[in-house]
Amino acid sequence: MMDEQRQLLRRIERLLESGDMRALAELLAEKRSSDIAEIVELVDNEQRRAIFDAMDDPMSAEVLEKVDEATRAELFELLKDEELSSLISELDPDDAADILSELPEEERAELLKSIPPAESAEIKELMSYSEDSAGGIMDPHVISVPEDATVAEAVDEIRAADIDEDFFSVYVVNKARRFLGDVRVRFLLSRPAGTKIAELIDPDTIYVNVNADQEEVRNIFSKNDLIVVPVLDRGHKLVGRITADRVIEVAEEEAAEDLYTMAGTDPDELDTVSVFHAARVRMTWLLPCLIGTGVTAVALMIFHDKFSVENLPLVYTAALFFVPMIAAISGNAGLQTSAIVVSGLATGHLVALRFGQVFAREVRIALLVALSCGLLGGIACAVLTNSDSAENAVEPVRLVFAVSVAMFSAIMVATTLGLFLPFLFRRIGIDPAISSGPLVTTANDSISVAIYMSLTLLLATMN
């Protein structure tokens, strides 16, 4: 925590201890809602209650919107229904929809009934879209003018608009409200008042469909350096807009989701402070991994039976020493490939979307990595088995060869999985980041160990 935030926290705690609510209200009124939100996340519920009592509704609503989901879940329990209703009414419809989506359906319905019908209708409309779509993150409030309007009429429309956020262009629609393009505000300020808006329309305005995935929207902003983009429905009618600040939030959410998925957990873990909930979420991912490692153990047991003749048990014992090396290297090699591919797919880079180009590049990299690791693994095996007892018992030359070839083969197989699975998952509608999770990494381990033990058995039984 920065020094300024520490000082603010100490000042708030002193005022809460002294019970000087008037001074607390004056202090909070001078601060940004984002700073107060950070403090609210740190204090206990009794202090949170006092802080919200000291703030007016507009500030309280902003703080409620900016705190993390776990804190907000506790605030839902702390605030009365009428308070929540007032705060929701203070928020923009898109922010209100996001917050209400976190509540149970029955409680959400009750709150919507207590909100003025016009606001409630807007929020319900936004909530009808998928929360990860352009419709789910858009602001329905836009400034639009008909195509036959003049610059003066467009300026009057801007003056009459009740929009708190900044805007950078005026959208132009026809009589059926079909989108025609936009006109930048600078043109309205630099053209004669009688100029027809139709003469200033940019017909190549970039827009997004209301059902477009938020990740696609983020990539459109990034590639085109946009500040705002209009949102159209299937009939090409204007229904809202998405601003850059909203896209930044989306980018943070998407990055966090991919990170959690690759780590073998879930963003839902942050929805509540319950350690039992967090443990349940993690075990959902870890149980399949436990099963996967069990498969590896079964494979080793099966091979143990195959090595149970002549002097092969000693070969099996020596080979077993290198199982962690094979599994770890191949698993991480596959993870590296899948992480690169997942990142490319997430950012929408065209090269990443072309499987052929990605395949040609990653296979060449994998060959170099596999050859290097196979050689180094063989050298390590040769050094570690260089003793009289081991030499007489396990024929280290064959074991070294088995380790080298198995390391090479396992890395190639793991890299292939790391390359193919993200594309496959994306094709069938599953988050590609799952291909980098513990489940797939464990599968790589099992496959690589099976390859290694099969090669060791084959080479050990050759005459």
C-alpha cells in the first residue's frame, strides 16, 4: 500500500475510533471513490457501515461499484434493501447491471422492482445479454441525430443530453434508427451551424455487434486505437456504445481469468472471502489432476510387471530415477507452447489464428528444444549411472539412450498437445486457457512417462 493510502487509512481509523462522523464525512468528500474503495476492502464490517453512513449516495454508489467482488458480497449483506436500491439508481445502467448480476435471482428481482420503471427496463435489457458480450458491457446512453439534421441541431442535442461521461462523437441514424456513421465533435465545432450532418458522416465508422464477445471487442479497440465504439443489433440499429475505460476493465478481467485457468483455479474464488468456497473451487481442478497422477502410477505399476524377468528389475529401478525429469521437462515444454498459443488467440493476432503458420514455427522450436533436452538428459543420465554397480547391472549405455530418445519424444508429443489443444478447445467453444491448466499438464506427464518406460523396456530386452 502506498504511503498516501496508509495515511488515509490511519486518519479514517482515528476518526472512527473517536466517533467524529462529521469530520469523517468531510474527509471522505474530498477523496476519490477509488481511494475510498481500497480502504473499504481493508476494514471490518462495522467500520464499513460507518464509512457508508458518512458518504452521500452518489459517492457510496461509486465505492460499491469499485470494490472487489468479495467485499461487495459482504456489503450486500451489510446494506439494507432500500439502501441498495438507492445506490443502484445512482449508477449508470451498465454498472448497475454488472452489480445486480452478482446477486441471487430473487433478491435481484426485488431490487429491480424498487427502482423506477424506466431505469429498471434499461438494466433488464442489458442483463438480457451475455455478461461477456458487447451488449453486456455497453452503455445504452448515446447521443444520436437524424441524417437530415444540421450542425446547430446536433449541438443542441448535445446540450440537452443528460450524460455524465465524456463523449467524442455524435452518431447518425436514419428514420428507422439504422446506424449510418458518426460525426466527430471537432467537426461540429469547426463547421458552419447550417451544415448538414449528412455531409460530415464518416461512413467507415468501426462498430461492433451486440453479441460480439468482449475479448473480440478488446482486440478491435487495441488494433484500431479507439476511444469509443458504437454497438449495433442484428438489424444494424444503434443500441449503445462501449468506451475505452470499460475495455480496460474487460482486458483486466480476461487476463485474470486466463491466469486463474492456467493456474488451475477459477475467478469465482474471488466472489467470496470464504476459505471453504476457495478450497472447493481449487479441488474442482485438483481432483482430476489427482486422477491423472494416479494413471501415471498405474502405468508405472504395469511396467513394473513387464520388468520382472532376469535382471530387468534393476533396469526398472534405475529407469525410475529419471521419471520426474522426463515428466517435468515434457510437461513444462508443452505448457510453454500452449501459453504462447493461448496468448496469441486471446489477443487476436492474425498469425496466431493461422494454424499452419503457428505449427511450422512451433515444430521447429520444439525440435531444437527436444534435441537439446534429449542430449542434456542423456549426459545427466550417463553421469548419474557412472558407477561399477550400476554399470554391471543395468547396461547404462542403453539406459542413457532410452532417456535421451524418451526425452526427445516426450517433448515433441507434449509440444504437439500444447499446440493442438488450444485450437481444438477454441473450435468447440471451450476456453483455450484450459489447455494450459493442471489437467492437461498431468496428461502430458502420463504420456511422457509411458513413452519413456516403453522405450526403456524395448532397449533393455534387445539382444
